[in-house]
Amino acid sequence: MDERQEATILVVEDEEKIARLLELELESEGYSVVKTGNGLDALEAYRTKSWDLILLDVMLPGISGIELLRRIRSMDGSTPVILLTAKSSVEDKVSGLDLGANDYVTKPFQIEELLARVRAALRMRKREPAVTEPDHGHWLTCADLKLNEQTREVFRGEELIELTPREFDLAVYLLKHPRQVLEREQILEAVWGFDYMGETNIVDVYIRYIRKKIDHGREPALIHTVRGVGYVLKDK
């Protein structure tokens, strides 16, 4: 069966014309769509049903899209969220990505581009392996850094490290390839997917994020830059 016919999408957009356009275009592609224009109503809709993807406007009545994203990610790290942002709202884009948004589309957008990003996000979700019996004893380690994929705990020494969902995925990839020099393109494809169409420097941005949390003020530094190539996780 076509995966689009199985996908349920929550559209959170307070501009009625845009919301209606999204509803019509997504339904014409075979998706099941529910739309709401209020942040609090969207939070209630999120809690009452399982969604395959959320299209989330940043500027909303009730609570903002960024606050709604924060609340969603406190409960759920896997449902794809694509932000709809104003062209000049760089701060919203950074905040959204830092909180775990999977992607963003800038208004005004071309509907073909948005549909392509929706398809990419759904394909990435479909490829994620199902979790069977969790192994709470299995840890990925490098020096005094350790990470548990099942419990999603990360420690540097005895200190618990809080990572966003995307930072966690990046840390997992690095820990699964210790002492291996990873090119930016390799990391981008593994963590964001080969369909990713956002900013090309996103890898450098997120390496900086997790470096600050994992390495800053600690010895030895574990995440190293290989100039002109990419990054490597290793204990000197």
C-alpha cells in the first residue's frame, strides 16, 4: 500500500487560506489531514491521536509554535515536525532545530518543495527500525562518554548530558564509528537523510552544539575536526 495513504498529518496554521491550501494539497496526495489554528488546540489534538508528521507554524495564538514544539519533544522524540517560518526569522529556525524540529520551510513557500520535504520526512520515519525488547545494559562508549540508545541516556563521566533528539542521533552516529574520519556528507545522509534539503552547514552547527555539551571544559576532548574533510570521535 502507498505509504501516503497511511500517513496522518496535523497541520497547525492560523492563517486560514494557507491552512486550507495545505489541507487540499496534502489530501490530494493521499494523506489524512487534520488542521487547527491555535497552539493549545493543537497540543490537545497531538495528545489525543498518533500522528505521522506535524506541520507547525511558528506564529500561533494560544501558545507559540516554538513552545508547542518544546512540549511535544518533552513527550515524544520521534514524530517528524516541519516548521513553517517567516523568511527573516533566523532565531525561530535555530530555536526550532535546537529543540528537535526535523526541518523547516520558509514562507512564502512553493507547494512542490513543501510536499517533497513531507515525503522525505515520512520516508525517514518509515526507515527507523522498530524497537523490540530494550537492552538497558547496552551502552555505546568512548573514553568516559557513554550513551544508551534504548533509555536515551547520555553521560560524560558521572554527569548526565541533556541532548535534543537530533543531537542524540548525531552522537549515536559518532559513537558507532569511533576513530573513523566521517565526511560531512556521510553524517548528513546518516543523520538527516539523503533527501534533506535544508542548510548545507547544518552538520557543522550541530557538531558545535554537541561539542559544547560533551567536550566543553572537559578533558580529553573527544570530537575533533579533520580540516577539509569532516569530524572524528576519538580519545587522544
